[in-house]
Amino acid sequence: MWTALALVRGVTGYLFDASVGRPMSWSVELMVPLVNFLLYALLTPIIFWLSVRYPIQRDNWMRRGVQYGFAALVFSLVHVGVRGLLYPAWDLRSNAFAYAAWNPHTGVWKFDWFLYRGLLFYNSLDNILVGFIPVVLIAHAVVYHRRFREREFRASQLETQLAKARLQTLKSQLQPHFLFNTMHSISSLMLTDVPAADRMMTRLSDLLRMSLEKDGVQITPLSCELDFVNGYLEIEKIRFEDRLKVSVEVAPNALDAQVPHLILQPLVENAVKHGISRRSSGGEIGIAATYDERNLYLRVSDNGPGMNESSPEERGGLGLRATRERLQALYGDKQSIEIVEGPEGGVEVRVQIPFRTEVRPL
């Protein structure tokens, strides 16, 4: 960057001198800006590091201002000192160029305070305005941009952690809800059919083991979710015996779809509680999954008495409410869940979520 600026200044000087009738060679026009600007380049890393290490802030601007003023003076002194060693300056006493410290032609060292004073007087303002201040400003822009990105990153982390905590809370609401209902069923069977209650306890322990393996997991393949639901339905079949029938229709390629863990169990539990248990002859629960290029469609239906006078929310209870909130937290507006009357009676719950086969971090 400094080399480019030196070339621009050299070309500008060449064109200006030619326009006023005093043309000079390219080497003469380019040498002085190249020396000056390449010295800026050598000093730039130091100034940049100091600016990043000791930035000006709201609580230290006065102290830092004095420090940066002193640093600007030192910058100019160093620049002029080295400049005097590398290239001659115009000597008003002899109207010719002369070296202020070292003459490479004679190999003689001499310190000419008059020439150095002239360099310092004529170049200090240019050094500070062109060389020092731009580097300091760029360094501060980098510092503030980094801090902004860090704050943005920390805010994003906090939002992610909050979302994970909220999802885990909603999921933890479903687990005891399912457990208490199952334990209630076991308690009822203990009075009438102890062997059936024992089998139910065994299946419940298997389900709890599966649940513990998924502890902290929010997203799981649909095939795993179906395994969990099948385990739950085996418990309910012990209670309802031949009164409960289940049909599962899942597109083969949909088994790898990523779905929220415990997305189906509360829907199936509601179908059993509000649909099958209210029919003296039992009934059938249907689970279906289809998909297209964008969405996965899940359906849980029963052929129970329907919603009657109750609203969908009243029929869903805690399980449906927690499921809605989880879907909203996971997918935002890209999801939907609705409860409708089944085409042949009963109730059907329809869930639509994005179709994904790869695991995405929350």
C-alpha cells in the first residue's frame, strides 16, 4: 500500500513539474516519495501493534491522547533520522542537495543539525498526518471491528445456549408426563392383572433405558423415534390387549429423516388417551410419514369419538403444547402442527417440518 501511494505521489509530482516548465527525470521524482513511504512501511508494524495493544477508549482518551501525541513525535523523529541517512536534503546554504549525516560518496560521517532541523520542520506534519495517524486509525478500526464480532459471537452463543436450555426444559416436561401416565396404568393393572403389570414394568424399563441413551439429544432419525413409539405402544397393548391396533405407513427413504426426539410419543399418547380408551371396543391408531423435496409430513390418527365439544388445545394438553413450543424453537415458521377431524371419524394430528437427512447443530 505504501509503495502504491509513493508511486502515485511520484507520478503526480512529475506531471506537476512538467506542467510548470521544470521537467525532472522519473528517478528523481520517485526517489523521495519511495524513501519516505517505504520508511513508513517499516515503522507501520510497530505503530499498528502499539495501537492494537493500547487503544483509545472512553475511559482513557485523555491519557491515551497524550501518549499518542508523544508517539507521533517519536515517529517523526525516527523517520527524519533515518531519512537523513538514506537520501540527501536540499541545502539552502549552497542551493544544492547535501547529506545530513552520511555521505556515501566520500564515506564520511557528519551530523548537520541545520539540515536535520529543516527535515524535521518541513516533514513532521506530513509524517504525522500521512504516516502516523492513518495507521493508528486503521488499527483502531480493526480493534473495534474485532470487539464487535466478539460481542456478536458471544451473543450468538448465549442465544444458542438459551435455545438449548429451553428445548431441554420442554423435553424434560414430556418425559415425566409420559412416565407418570404409564405408572398410573401399571398401578391400575396391579389390582386386576399382576403378570400384565409385570410385563408392562419390563417394557417401561426398556423405554427408560432408551430415554437415558437419548438424554440431551434433541434431534434423532425417524427410525429411532419409531422404535421408541413402538416400545410405548407395546406397553399400551398390554393394557388394551386386542382392543388396540396399530398401523404404520412410512416411506422407506423417510426413515433417515431427522426429527425432534419425543415428537411422536406425546401425539400417540393423546390418541390412546382421548381416542382409543373412550371406545369400549377399542380402536386403531395410524402413524404415517411422507415427504417431498422440502418437507417431512407426519400424521398420527385414531378412530375414536373425535373432538366432540372440546377444542384441539384442550384435547392436546401438556404434550401438545410442549410439542408446539419445541417445533417453534427448532424450526421457526418452517413448521406447522394442526389437529383436525379424521376423514372417517376420530382425530388426526398433522405435523410438517423441514425434510433433512443430515444432522445440523442447534
